[in-house]
Amino acid sequence: MTLTELTIASARQGLREKQFSARELTEAHLAAIDALNPRLNAYVTVTAERALAQADAADAALAAGKLAPLTGIPLAIKDVFCTEGVRTAAGSHILEPFVPPYESTVSANLLRDGAIFLGKTNMDEFAMGSSNMTSAYGPVANPWTRRQDNAALLVPGGSSGGSASAVAARIAMGATGTDTGGSIRQPASFCGIVGMKPTYGRCSRWGVVAFASSLDHPGPFGRTVEDCAILLGSMAGHDPKDSTSADVPVPDFAAACRRGVKGLRIGVPREYRMDGMPEDIERLWRQGLDWLRDAGAEIVDVSLPHTKYGLTTYYIVAPAEASSNLARYDGVRFGLREDGADLRDLYERTRAAGFGAEVRRRVLIGTYVLSAGYYDAYYLRAQKVRALILRDFTEVFVHVDALVTPTAPSAAFAQGENMDDPIKMYLNDVFTVPANMSGVPGISVPAGLDANGLPLGLQVLAKPFDEETVFTVGAALERTAQFHASPQIRAGA
Amino acid sequence: MSLDAATIRRIATLARIRVEDHELTSLAAELNGILGWIEQLNEVNVDGIEPLTGAQQMALKMREDDVTDGGYPEKVLANAPDRAGSFYAVPKVVE
């Protein structure tokens, strides 16, 4: 048995039946990280000693029959979640010296449920990016390569690129991510794995390095829909330390994966048919809808008329919130400091040295759209369009139970591509951003390969706090797609 | 509207990010490209629409106005680049 190939669900079973120990499972992953991380750069920090100590504690708990939902399961944590005593840099040079004295609620929930942390994963700087190319700690390689050209390194997507690459390459069984405009779902699609963004408020943002607070959603990555459901069950829950955390019960998400789609109404938003979308993606989308129809779902054409304004609205709202959130990096309380002639010079030099080009660009845009004289024209107008985007979803979910769309308008591209024009990079998130604007839950499920042999994902969206339907439809797509292709770079390959 | 070098400098000052003179031209081109693209929001009719500040679909919870955390200055100051006793230290502000 290759331990790194197991799903979380099957590893849980194996641990309980004493087929292998948590230490063996953890050691297998650590050895695979040693072998593959120099090529992938998926992890920025590997906490091997800590992981082995957690594994021994898990084995003791297993021996005593004290089982928690994730006892002994080795996971990777995006470096945007503060981890007590372990450097958390969020892909930025400005946080390079930062060692949090506290644990984020989501990672604390995973530890409470017995998980083992292998390390922290690479990401776009402050989660701003769709390719992982903006990280101050170097690009991440996608473990998949093009059939005709396996030398060209492809991006894993972003911003949670390290987490997606690690799970796809079998150097983590699952991982955490955050999704502000698509940063879980788009890398999941690029890396051929499952990524889930729950409803806004389902997972606490406390201890998550903030990018755009009204859009940031923590969520899980796994190689199966059920694994994501298991992880979300542990990550979710009300947290008094996050005022936007929802005080609602956490249902059994894994049980929802076993339900059928018979009788469900699935909407197909006509605005998601974009000019110039690759034929492979169109074909896969049609196929996915056929699968659901065959399984007894009713397919309905619907309209989300403000879809095309999602991205532009996002590029006002997200930079505005970022410019405010990132004001805390001042060189005084934590992080990098560059000395200056006076306090103001210290601030300006610290922030110039500490922020990369994309972060600087967004902070400047955000500062401008919030500045006196421009607030109404940009920020206030964007908030009104955001209300219209939410209204589109509210109205459509009166008529349908879920929406099915492509996750991204392309497969993974090469490192260095789409770098000449920021807007070209931003277009990656055209299908994912509306769910962040409205807060509705969504998942990306790998559904097939394109002509180059690269994975493509389909996205399922449902109404707020109805993650169960997202999992039900996602699992139905997964069962029919039978996606068993694996990346060229992976543990044991 | 198009941002000129003086406006970029003003925004950078507001954002407290040092920008060198030789960066102003390329930065203006980048930001103007993004702002030009954003202009498409002007086509949307937003008459009578209330602005949406966030995605949470429920009222924020209230709690008692009590101190519930704190009292560990060493932890708080552990990451300070410079400190004096239980305080953050910065260059002299008042002469």
C-alpha cells in the first residue's frame, strides 16, 4: 500500500484498523516532501519534528481508543493562517520575521480534531494573485505538465498555489486555503483536485492574515469531495472572536456526499458562456450537465445578468479593503523594519521594501478609490453593483438548487505567462469572483483533461449555508467523471 | 480620468509607500490601465440601490463590552522590531 495515495477517508479507516500508524503515515509524507519539494516549492516551511511529535500523540490516542475526526491525518496549512510558534509570512517579505504568538481558529479547530501539520504552504503575496508568481518565496510548480512539453513548468494557480500543488503531488493528504476571488477553486481546477469555498461566515477568519475582509473565505483542499467535506466539518463553526462568524449549526457534510441529485434543479447561467473560451472547457461543461441529467437532475437555463461586472467590482472592493487592512504593516509592531530619517520615512521605506509589485499596485488602487473626491465614483458605486450581483444569486436560487459552471476560463498556464498585463491575470477569476461578492458556497471538482493532458474543473454553487447541496452535486459529478488521472510529479511516481 | 505623476505621488504618500521618481511613469501606465478597465461599471444603472458592505447575511452579534483578553505584554511585543521596556520604540516624533 502506498500511504501517500490514500484519501483522508481511507487513511482514517486504516489508522483505526491499525493497518499502519500515524507515525508511518507522517513519515511517508515527510519523505515525499524531502524528495519533491525542491522541485515544487509548495512548502515554505516544513515542521517535521513537530509533525512527528503530533503523530506520536495521535498513535497514543488511537491506542487508547480516543478518536477525533482527523486523528493522525497529515495536512498542509496555507502560510496565511497564523500558527503559534511557526513563522507565518503570507508570501510577503514584510512578514518574513513574523512568528505568531497565537493559533488561528481554523488551524486550532483542525488540531483539536487530531490533525498533524506537515508545514506551511507557499502562496501569492497576501493572497493577491492567480498564479503563485507574486510570492516573495519563489514560484510554485504545478505537478502536472503538458503532454507534449513536460519540461515547461506550469503554475498551480493562486493564491493558494502551494496547498493545491502539495495535495495534487501527494505530499499532503489535504490542506487549508483561503479564497478571496477564487484562490481555492481556481488552483484546485489547475491541479486536478477538489477545492471548496464555504459560505461567508462558515469558517472563522480570526488569525488569518487579512487581505479583503468582506471577501476572504477559509476553506479546504482534498483529492476527493468527501475529503473536503470531512475537513470542512472540522474547520467550520461559530467563533466569538470573528464578528462575521455565523452562529449556525455545522451539518454532517460528508453525509451530503452520499445523497443523490434526483429531482434537484441545476441552473446553467448563460452569462458564463464567454467568447474565446477553449472548446475543451465548453465540452466538459456540457458533459457535466449531461451526467447530472442522467442522474435525475433537471437542467435549467438561468441568467445572472451582472456576471460581467463581478471582476471590475472586485478590483475596486478588494484593493480598497486591502489598502486598509495592510495599513498595519508599518515596521513598528511586527514584521520588517527599514530605518528612516523620521517616523514617516520609516513607514514609507519599510512598506516600499516589504511589499512586492502586485501588492503595491493594489494598495495604491485601493487608496485612490477610497480617497476624498473619488469614493462615490468608485467605491460606493462598486458596493451598489455588488448588491446587484447578490440580488442575481438570490433571485436565481428561488428557482434552482445549484448552479454548475466551469471553474476557470483556462487550464494551467506556464510560469511567466500572463505576466505582462495585470488585467489578463485578473481574468482567471471571472467565474469564481461572483461567489465571493455574494458569499455563496462553491466547490471545484476535477472533471476531465484538456487536449494537453491538463486537468479542468467544474464549479458547483448553491445558496448561502447550503454547502450540503454543493457537496451532493459535487460528489455526483465526481462519481460520473471517474477522474483517476494523476500528475507526472507525485510521490511514488 | 487619467492619473498623472503628481496624483500617483499623492496617492503613494497617502498609502505611506515610498515611490522613486523613475518608477512614476510605469506605475501611472499600470494604474491607468486598471482604472480604465474599471470604468465599465459606469454602464450599470445603480439608481435606488443600497450599497452592500459585506457578504454576511445576518446581523452582527452583540456582546457585553467587557475586557475578555490581554495582560501578556511579552507575547504582544515578541515580534517588535524595536522596543523599550513594555513599549514599541520608534524614531523621535516630538522634539
